[in-house]
Amino acid sequence: MTLYLLDLFGVAVFAVSGALRAGQKQMDLFGVLVIAVITAIGGGTVRDVLLGKQPIFWISDVTYLSVILLAAVITVAYGHFREPPRGALLTADAFGLAVFTVIGAQAAAQAAVPVPIVVIMGTITGVVGGVMRDVLCAEVPLILRREIYATASIAGGVVYILLIQLFPGNPGATIIPVAIVFILRLVAIRFDVHIPSFSPRRGK
């Protein structure tokens, strides 16, 4: 139940992120809602499709759509009166990434797929919604920049796999990977840590 509530919180945070990005692009209300929905459930939808899970999670539980709608509407209303707190949103986004990563890895593990696929599905759940958001908003996706974002998600997926194999049934197997992704992302934001960029050598 706790993980489910955290999942709903992550959905709300990503919906807010999508709504704000759509607002920056001066989209109408429908555009804001579309971007909010895609950001919030895009990764989980791709995961369920790839795993062949039916029905897809937000079809079987419409609470997800209700949370997205509420979060987007509140964001639009709030944005009319005050500037959204960027720092708080980045922190919440990092938490959403952490929760989504573990939920995606957990879903893949329950589907009994190979270990590398568990890590990949966790990463897909965490980052693909943001990729769709950035593409639709005509921006270079965050994971293709130097940000430590997908890297943090991959690390969390790997730790999750190790823990469920070493300590099956232990709640720490869920809590610790969430904490690791969250802390890695916050440290990257706080200290401006980036992955080295690739720049091919040019001839003289």
C-alpha cells in the first residue's frame, strides 16, 4: 500500500512537471493536460506494453488519471498567481524518478524476465515519460544531455536486483534503491555533477 501511495505521488509530481513545461511553451489547457498525462504515465505504459501486461496499469486503475488531472489543474491555477518553486519541483521530480524506477523494476521482476531486462524496465518507467515530454515540447531530452538522470535510475535498478536476490522479502530491498536514486539525483543537482560529454577529436 505504501509503494502504491508513493507511486501516485510520483505520478502527481511528473504531471506537474509536464504541465509546467507545457506552460513554458504557452500551450492551451488541452495541450497542458496532454503533456501532463504523457509525462506522468508514459514510462509505465511503455513498460506494460513491452512486458505484455494487460490491462495497462492506468486502465485498470483510473485513480492515476484522476491524480494527473487534479495535479495539472492545480498547477495551472497556481501558475496564474505565483511562480512555481523550481527547487522544490526538482526535489519532488527526483523522488518521482526514484519511486518509478523501483516500481518498474518490481513489475519486471514479477514478470520473471532476465535480470538485465529488470534494470531496463525500471529505467524505462522512470525516464521515458520525460523523454516524451521533451520531444513533444521540441527540446533535447534530459537523458541525452549530461545530466545524471538515467544513470541514477540504472544504479537503482541494479541495487534493487542485488537486494531482492540477497534478501528476498525484505522491505529494505525496495526502500534502499529508492533512496539511492533519490540521493544520486539530488547530489547531481546540488553540486552540478554531470557525465563527461563526448567530443570527437578534430583534425587540424
